Amino acid sequence: MHEGESLKSAAAKRLTTQGEQWTEMRAAVFDALAGFERPASAYDIAEAVSRSEGRRVAANSVYRILDLFVGANLARRVESANAYVANAHPDCLHDCIFLICDSCGQTVHLDDDSLSGGVRQAAKTAGFTAPRPVIEVRGTCGDCDQD
């Protein structure tokens, strides 16, 4: 698990190892993404980068970079929220299990290869190949459940 500068360095290393460049814009998008405590949309990230860069950054540009990040395992897409989170361990290829609070938006990323392996096996039994399943569980987090 990485955070802060360690996360940024691990992300840059992972991307360059895959033959991509770690540009200033990609670094700015990654910094913005990693700075959010909750999943962020491309528009949220574009706004944050625009503020930090002092110039307008289009969401379309951010989407392209986020697609690259997802493909390189630097970010994960929370499908049901159309949002993204930075991957705290970009060197590891785990399946995604997200627990998403419908009240506050808190999202917890779990790695449980036995659960995702069961999903993969069920898909295989049905004649479907699922190389990287994403599991999203929507509900209420412990903090909101106590309110």
C-alpha cells in the first residue's frame, strides 16, 4: 500500500514501465485523483486540476487520462458512481470489491481473491470469461448506520 509521495512515485514507475510517459498533465490528474477522499468524477478532477494549474482543463482530456490510468492499474473505476479512485497498490493486480455508502458516498476498496475467484468461477461455469471482475456493494456504512 502506498500513499502521498510514495503513491505518486509508484504510479509514475508503473506507467513508465508500461511504456507510457509520466507527463505533467498526467501527474496533475493523478495528484487530484489521489487527493479526493471519495470517488471522484472526471468533472471533479478537471475542476481540481484547473484550480491547481490556473487554467481550464477539459473533462474530455481527464477522461482519456483516467482510461489510461485504469488500464495501467493506477486507478479503479467505480462503475455505479461513474467515478474513480486512485489505486493504493498499483503494482498488484487484484480484483475490485467496492463497498459504497448510499448516504455519505464513502467507498471502501477490498481485496478478497476468494470472493472474486468465486465470481470468476461462476462466470466460467456459465461459459463467460471474466478476467477482472468488479464487485460493487451499495448500502450504508457503519458511521451512517449509527445516525
